[in-house]
Amino acid sequence: MHKKMAFSFPDEVLEHVFSFIQSDKDRNAVSMVCKSWYEIERWCRRKVFVGNCYAVSPRMVIRRFPEFRSIELKGKPHFADFNLVPDGWGGYVFPWIAEMAGAYPWLEEIRLKRMVVTDESLELIAKSFKNFKVLVLSSCEGFSTDGLAAIAASCKNLKELDLRDCEVDDLSAHWLSHFPETYTSLVSLNISCLGSDEASFSALERLVRRCTNLKTLRLNRAVPLDKIANILRHAPQLVEFGTGTYTADVRPDVYSDLAGVLSSCKELKSLSGFWDVIPDYLPAIYPVCSKLTSLNLSYATIQSPDLIKLVSHCPNLQRLLVLDYIEDSGLEVLASSCKDLQELRVFPSDPFGAEPNVSLTEQGLVAVSLGCPKLQSVLYFCRRMSNEALVTIARSRPNFTRFRLCIIEPKTADYLTLEPLDVGFGAIVQYCKDLRRLSLSGLLTDRVFEYIGTYAKKLEMLSVAFAGDSDLGLHHVLSGCESLRKLEIRDCPFGDKALLANAAKLETMRSLWMSSCAVSFAACKLLGQKMPRLNVEVIDERGPPDSRPENCPVDKLYIYRSIAGPRFDMPPFVWTMDEDSGLRLS
Amino acid sequence: MEGSVGCDNDLNLRATELRLGLPGTEPVSIVRSNKRSLQQVADDDCGVNGCKSDDQNETAPPPPKAQIVGWPPIRSYRKNNIQTKKNESEGGGIYVKVSMDGAPYLRKIDLKIYSGYPELLQAIENMFKFTIGEYSEREGYKGSDYAPTYEDKDGDWMLVGDVPWEMFITSCKRLRIMKGSEARGLGCGV
């Protein structure tokens, strides 16, 4: 019998419709409708996103998506940013490059985060992908300027080279000269992480001069202030610019040169850099301030009055990164001047000092929350907080999507009432219904987790440190937070019970990190046995976990879902708990 | 509830473990009074090793705070930036040794707190109880047995006062008050 389909479009039509769907989540949903949609979708997916490079193998990705042009991979857990993941843990990109090099030479874009990238990988990229266009390495490490030279020399169509926050072995600044004289397609260059003292200014200048489509240029600290004018002169079309060191002997000719060149950059919307700033040279940027939407002053060690002057010139600011030198008074000015502010990050100038060195308190955050109606993302380091302030913040700014508060001293109580900050953070999750990311700090009991489990239904990522009293806290989160994808916990008294009771939940999440908690080795083994689609990895530099009693807590635990099975590139201090009920020593 | 460091058994692994902080301090920050650190919670509950140094923590004055690994959560490149700035001069001060010929011990002063030569010299005079003469470019310090000198970045001994103040404080490595014939030799026009 011939089955008739009530509605049936030719594949090309469906493909055309799918081409309007860009987001991975939507694409994934589309692929689950029926078998034929799965097939059509997989052939026309052009961008692949892999949030955990160990969740799937390169071969599996290539098999399913035979024609992708762009891939994004993430490696190490987030806490690697704070040195909690020992060197050698993993996250190597080479196996991916090797597989992709063989599979298709038409790959155009590679975006990596927290991965180990070697010069060998970079050389393979340069050699294998003839139409390679975009390389974004975010918080990566393992490569040197030699690898960059290979990219520069071979990738004739390269548009974007972005090395944000990478650790690069700076052997020589001459890698820039490897861009051939005929190469003109650069649109975005971010080398702000490079350290090299001896910078090849003439090569840089020549590169900027011939790449007339350059829109983003972020220089590194080594580029002196008096060289910036020469570079900018050839790039008045820049939209995003990061200075090098922003200090020099005060000379009127250097100043007027710089001010003149900056004012001719009519498209400039974003500024960053400003290492070693001296206030004398700041007014040079005033002419461009009114158009600025993004300003990164997080390296600028200038005091509040200069910061205030600067910020008051920027009424259209949407994103500000700054040191706590801005103080409460500066944040009050920010609140009244920058009504379009969406994102604020305030970093500590003296994070290890015992006493506060600046007058930055919870008041600054309250002022900005009250005054900036579009504020939705905050990262704030301070030394004191109160429930009252948090409640005010939550009530006035229910549109927060990312709220990360770091009270510098662990377990700091409400400074007014000496109570835990449970109620304050409870208000944040209760009022901010679209909250996707939350970082907690201060003195917190299990109660705060009860609030989070009850209210934070859209929460995707939660970071917890030195908080809670018992397993109940962890249980509230795992059982209540429906949208949870990433959970990272350190130094909390959470143990076996909550983890084992919520084992199934872990398969709905990308990953769970627990370090310096109370999860026993026995529980890890059990979890590894029970849940074959989870990789349960114990990280312990003290030696094999079975050399200690089973009920002994493990040092660090990283659990993530995977369809690729246990990995095989683990260093000696990582053990995987798999279903063979034993310990696989790497 | 087992603590995270409660189960070292008898290997005393902590003695060999790498961590930040001064030797002899606990890896977890010692918090004062009512707040019980995770370490103390662990020790109270853990039966394996018994109580360690709780009493010590409660009665003794708090030791200098040891840094906790990865806390506060700041990227290394930010930490490096702050450190460099502190070392340079902002808030850190430029401390140099001051020696005086014949004095039993040296002193140290912060050059940053002075706005110019007159104040610096006045401070040194007060510190060592003597008088420096009048400065002139031609003749150095006339009118006393003493001459203030400093060692610069190149290792040469220079007379204080010849170069602009800003240049002086960035190039001065140490100060020496020369006395007697040596001093007079400097001031003598040849």
C-alpha cells in the first residue's frame, strides 16, 4: 500500500526554510521532529557547537554533519580560569583538527574556548583549510608565535584572528611579518594577550594600512602610546580599538597627534587596553566618548575622579569593565549618566589585601541597579553586602539575566544584621525570573539553595563557593533547577546523598564540578557504575583514590554527560569511574 | 560529615602537598571568631585523625591570612597586572636605604612622600641629627662636613640635587651621607 503524506515538501524547500534557523538549540529541535527532517537538517547544518569537547568524538560529529563550515569547541571546566584544574588535565584540540583536516578542506571557522592548542595544531589548520577565515581562541594555551606565523603565512582569506585571554609563548613579534604583502582581508585582529617587548611596529603598521576592511584592532601592552597615532592614522574606519600601554612622558605633540587621530575615527564604538594609564592622556579620547557603547578600563589603575570624568563623557555606554577605583561615588555618576548601561563588571584592585583600599561597597551596585533600567548583567567584587541591598537590587532590576557577586572574604555575613545572605540572594532568584547565570558568595546556609531550587527555573549556570550546611542544599538545586546545565561547586559540605539521589539529573546537564567537598570515592565509583552515559572523573593529586579508604572524600570531581565513552587522554592524576566497577588507571 | 582534608591517614600528605601560602599556615583561610572555617568543621567531625589545631586557632592571634587557591576568582592575567602596578610605585612607595658615614645602622625612607629636595634633605637632617650645607650647582653642598649622595641605576655615586626631582626618585637606588674629606672632595670645583 502506498502511504500518502498529507503534507510533503521537497527537500530543497525544507532546506531553505531551515537555513533561516541559526541557533543550535532550534536546529537540534528541528532535527528531532522526524527522521526525514533529521536527515535534511544534518546535511545543511553549517555551524556546529560542542559545549564539551569530551561529550562527543570528532568522528561522530563529522559523521552526522558532513558539510559544516564552522565549529565551536569548549574544553576545560570554567574553574580552570582560577587555577583549580591542574596542568595537563586535557582539552586538546589536535585530535579534532586532525579528523577535520582529513574530512573536509573547506572548513572556514574554528572557535575554541579553554582548550590546549599546539603549534602543530595551528600548522595543520594553516595547511589543511584553503578557505580558512576565522580563528577565535579564547582562554587557550599551548601555542607560540611560531604557530601564529604559520597561520599568517598560509591563510590567504583570513578575516578574523582573535586571541582573547590566551597564554601564548611569545618567541618573537616577527610573526606579523608573515602576512604576505598581498594579504588584505583582515577584518578583526585581537593580540591583546601577547607580551613580547620587542614588537614589530612597522609590520603592524603596514598590515593595518593595507587591510582597509579592518574593523577591530586590539593591541597588546607592548605597543607604546606614541606609536598608536601612526597605526590609527591608517584605520579611521575602526569600530573597536584596544590601546597598548597608555602612558608616556607628557608631551604636547604626542598628545595632540593622538587626540587628532582619535577624533577622525568616526565609527569607533568600543575602546579597551589602557594599561598603565596616566590621567594626562585621557582627555585625548573625549572626542570619541559620546559614541562609545563599550569601554574596558579594567586595567586602568586611575582613581575615581578621573574615572568619573571619563564616564560622564559617555552617555551611550552599554558595557563597562572597570576596577574598583571607581568607588561608590563613581558608580553613582555612572547610574545618572549612562542610562543605556546593560553590562557592568567591577574588578578588585587589591584582591589579597586584608583591608579595603577603596570606598567601594554594596552601595555602588545598588545605585547602578536603581539608575540603569537596562542593566542585565553584572560581575561585582566587593567586601561587604547586606540582605537589604540585595533585596533592593532584585526589586528594582528584575531583568537581570546574569548576576555574579563576589564578596572577597569567604563566608562574610550581612554586615548590618550579621545574618546569612540567604534572603538577599533568595530575592534575586525570586524577582529576576529570567536569571540564567548566578554566582553566590558570602555567608550562606542551605536555605539559599531552597530559594534557588524553588524560584530559579531558568537558571542555566550556578557557581557556589564556601556555602551551605548539608546535602540538602545540593539536593534543592539538583531537584529544583529545571534548566540547569552547568553547576560548579567548591569548598561546600555537600556529599554523597544528594549526588546519588539526583544521579539522573546529571544526564540532563552538561557538567558538574565539585572540589574540596565531601563526596566519597565510593560514591564516585557507584555513580560511574550506575550511569554509563556519564563520565565520572576523579582528579586527585594526592595519588590513586584507592590508596585511601573508600569513604574518604575525593579532592576534585568532574562529571559530564558523554556519548563518546570515557576519554583516553587523561593525565596520571585523573581517574575515570566506569561501569567495570573498577578503577581504570590511565 | 567528613571534611575535605580529614582523611590524610598517617602519611601526613599535607606536609608534602604543594599549596600557596606561608609554611605553617593552613591552606584554608583562617577566619576569626564566630565563623568556622571548613577546616575547623572537618576537624570537629572527623574521627580519623582527631582534633588538630582547633584550640590553636581559637585562642592564638590569627596568623597572617594564607591565600586560598583560586580565591577570589580572578584570572591570572588580571592578578599580574595589579601586582606590576603595585611594585612600580602606585601606593607601594619607593623605599631606599639611607646610610651615614659613622652611623651604627642604616635607615630606610620612602622617597614618594616628599615632593622635592628641600623636604627630603630636611627629613634626612632630622633623622641623623646633622646639617647639610647649602646647595649650589657649582660647588655642591657648602658649609658643612656632609654631602648627600646617591647611587643611581648605573651604579655611579652622584650628588643629590643635580637632576630634576622626578628623575631622581626613579633612578635613586640608595642614599649615602658622605662625611669628611671625601665629602669636601666632591664639592670642590677642579
